[in-house]
Amino acid sequence: MRKILRFFSLPGVYIAIVGVLVLFGGAFLWRGMVVPQGNMAAQTSGGRQGSQAQPAVLAEPGGDARASVSRALLNMVDLAYEEPFEMHLEDAVKQADFALVQAMLRSNMPLDDAVMEKAELRHNEDGPYHFQRIRLNVGSDPLPFITTLHESLRAWAENAEVSRAGDALPNGRGELWTINVNDVVTHELVLASLPPSRPGTAGDGPGRVLRRREPGGAARLAIVIDDIGEDMAAARALAHLPYPVTFAVWPRSTNARKAAELGHAAGRDILIHQPTEPMKYPEVQPGPGALFTSLTDQEIEARVADSLTRVPHAIGMNNHMGSRFTRDKRAAAAMVRPLKNHGFFVLDSMTHPGSVLHAEALRLGIPVLKRDVFLDALPGKENVVRQLRKAENIALVTGSAVAIGHPLPYTLAALKEWGAQRNAQVELVKLSDLLFSP
């Protein structure tokens, strides 16, 4: 049997780390997690005040090549139009994931020894979250590891706790523990005292992956890179990757047309990355040409129509930000309605678990996909590679997955490194292949 590399989702913990950095004067707690801050010239879009400088966490550039306001090209490390995370159950799960990784490192356990046995998307009143069942080989006495995990959870995931659930293996040589976040079981940990099974051995040991796919069905992964259109060097690097990566082009970016032409010539799918209203607007600005819930249906449709003229070869649209906008049924319907006549599909970036963008697209008969993983909400090449591993495992379990990242230096480095050693059982495909291929 094949031993599957671990995956752990980390983006939610970045909030906690930023707070620690502020309190302790920039202490280095995790390699590569500090991101420089940058400024962007103020801009005006649709009568609204333009962007103020924001610390860069997620890559969210913008700009209007047709506007009268002049500015220099953005440095892709100094990105604006960031939408801060809001804490939901899924974010707390990511903090618990990070705490688990830290506990393994402190216990000198190879991260590769974490075997994902089950992963599924569950729902509660706080929205969707990922449940994970993970097998770890902790030796004959699990207590030292549990003690370390308890300390790590206390430090990194204040709403999470670990507790014993009973024997995990029929022969008693192992224990089942759970991580509970706000009284919800989010992780099952099989702490085995048996050595890991090797490929080709029989039985129900580590390395078995539960798949919700038909026998012989391919696991497929599509990678989307948002915020294309400012840094042409990054666009060229993505175009030269030996596997398909979808370009999501900011419609009012300086090089929107040039980047879309480059991606199309390289055989990439092209999306329009449409700015939409975040929860913290106007403190957080989504950028020029954005859609707001205060606009009428006609105004929303007119802005979408304008975006359609700016990105050649586009075949779909996804949302930039939109934690407020995508939860409004009327506004979401007005956004996707003009796309039907153009044969577009919709990718719901799921910037809020309560998004109805995908539901409204389906209701109107428009093909739709949803994002499964954000690749680079937590900075650092190693973190992006971990998220790519998570996307692989979701594809293996569910049959397909969609991962979204940004044209940042460490994301590009991670895509190159991971591409050379990725799981061969997962087929990398264009985003449109998930909709229109059998």
C-alpha cells in the first residue's frame, strides 16, 4: 500500500502569529513568516475612495490601466487590497493543524509519518470545516506525545483540546484520541504502537487512503493563481511550469490584456478575477471596479460587463475578496447573470463559508466550482508545499480539488519544487477540465 504524505492546513494560525509579532516586537516564531509591508497610491473607483496602505498577507494587487491616476507597477511582495481573515470553525481547525505539526516537531517525529486515513468536508452552524483522521506511530507509550500536543494546542489553538476516545486497533495496540474545537470533533488521531506498514504489505494499516471515487477513477487537481496582471515576470514563470495553472486576471490591472494573452498562448485557462466587497469595507478596499451590495442590479451587471471587455480569452470568473458581497443572494445573482450569455463558468473562491455565489450560479444554470484550499495564506515556501499536499489528498479522497494561490515568490518556488516530487496518482488538469471532462 502507498503511504500518503501528510497534509496540514495552516492559514488560520497566521492571525495568532501576527498578534504575537506585534506584542513582542517582531519575534521570529516560524521561518519565513514575516512579509514586508507596502504602500499603494490612492485610487478612485466608481465614486468611492481608493485604497489605503494595508499590510500584505494575501496577494491582492489592483489598478486601472485606463485610469487617469498614474502609479508605478506593484512590487508583488508589497501587495494591497488584503482582506483579513475572520475566525470561523475552519480557521480554528487550521490552528489545531499547526499545533499538531508543532507537537510532532517537538517530539522529533518525522512529519512524513503522519498518514491521512480520512478527510471529509463537514458542516455545522458555523459553516463548513474539514474533518481529518490521522494515524501516527508514537511507540508503546503515547503519553509523552499527548502531553506535548496538549501544550502545543494551549499555545496555538486556544479553543481546542485533546482527549482520549478509546482503543483504536482491534488488538489493543494503539489508542484513539480526538481534537475538539469548540466542542466539535475535528480530528481523530490513531496513535499506533505498531511500526508503519510498508508498500505492498497486506492489512488495514497505515498508508490506506479512503477514496470516494469509482474504482479506477482519476484524482484530479486544478491550481488557480489569482491577481495576475501586475508582475509579468511571475506570469511568465507560471506560463513555463510543466503543468497547467489557471490564470485569474485582475481586470483593471496594468498588464491585464498582456498577461491574458501570455497565458492563453501557453494553453492556460483564463479567468476574470472580479473584485467584490469585503466585510471590513471601507477599511479594507477591494480595488477599482469592485462590486458592492449597495449597487443596484443594473449597476452590478454594468461593472461585470466592463470587466468582460478587459480580459481577452476569459472563460470564467471568480471573486476577489467578497466576504460580504458573496453572502448576498440578490447581489451574487446580479454578478453571475451576465456570464450566462457568454458561456462562462463561475469559481466561488469561498472567501466566506456563508457564500451563496455558487448556489446562485447553479440556480441560474451556470456551471460552477468551489475552492477547496488556499495555498499561501500563511507565508513561506514550506507552508505552500504543505497546502499543495493537502490539495492532493483532498483530490485522492473526493476525486477532485481546486487550490487557489497568488503570484508570490515563495508560492512560485513551492510550485516548482512540489511539481518535481508531486503525487503521481493525482492528475493536474485545467480548471475547465473539472467541469467539461468526463
